[in-house]
Amino acid sequence: MAGLFISFEGIDGSGKSTQARLLAQALQVAGHSVTLTREPGGSAGAEEIRRLVLEGATDRWSAETEILLFTAARRDHLEKTIRPALARGDVVITDRFADSTRIFQGITRGDLASTVDALHALMIGVEPDLTLLFDLDPAEGLARATARAGVEMRFEDMGLAFQSRARAGFLALAQDRPRFRVLDGARAPEKVAEEVLDIVLAAIGGH
């Protein structure tokens, strides 16, 4: 049986990483085989690229260079982790996938959407079966993200205007793609987790 491919998306601080972890735990308790992964990362090669793109100064890379780096990481992630897990019949939950590149590199710092889409079609060619978008006020998301400050802060350091453009981009993307479900990320985590589990169990049942 083919597995189910689910991506979690949202601005920084939206709670998606917490929700991905909670979903993986709930599905495992229910007896499902689950692969929980993330982008950039999720494979040895992609984790090396993660350090390049998430650490350092905001102007370390141009948006065009980032598109190439993220696509390289995604290709390795797809080959080494996602495809093998789906072939085993796993529910694959990834914290970010191509939609993040469409937003963070494709539209927030210029009009590069066509470049992202062309490279995605050439090198990736896969979309999730289901995408959960955690929507949150950008100011609240940025406050959450900076409160947990670590070394991976390049995109948070780009500021509130950047996060606001990203939120608008994600919501516009969700309107155009039926695989999206938009959730209110401002609620208590346990309430969000209940809705996430309901949506995913329904998707598994219909898969």
C-alpha cells in the first residue's frame, strides 16, 4: 500500500514543528507507521545544506542561490528519506516542503515564483497529498520564534515585513491548491492538535 505524504507549512513561529511531532506521536499510538522529517534536512546530505542556509547573516545568500541550495537539499531528502518511506507504506510528515521555497524564495524578495516552479518540476516533481497550513499573526509568530533564539535564525532576522509577506503568500497559495487545509495557529496547542489529527485520520481513511 502506498503511503500518505503530508507537509506542514507556515511562517516562523506558527507552531507547525510542535504539531508535526504531536501528530507523529498520535499516529504511532494508533498503530500507524510514521516517518517524521523536516526541511531543509531529513537526510544526511540535506542536513549539511541546512546549516548553510539557516545560519549566518541575512545577506549570506541571494534568493536565487537559496533556491538552488534548497532544491538540492530537497532532492536528496526525496531520494533518501521520503520515497523509501512512502514505498514502505508509511505516513510521511515533513516540517516544510516545496511550498516554503515558493514563498520564502519565490515571492518575498522578488518575483522568482516561475524559477522555483520550473526547478521544482525538473528536479522534484512531487507534491504532498495533504498540506496543513498553520496561520498566525506575523508579529506573534516572530515573537515566538525569537524567544527560542538559537543559531538557525537567518529568516527570523529578516524581520516582521518579511514574515508578513510570507503569511500573505502562504494564504494565497492555499486558495489555489485543494490539498491545503488552513488552521488557526493562535489556539492552544492541544486544540490545534485535535483538529490536525481529525483531518489526517480522515485523509488516511480516504487514501
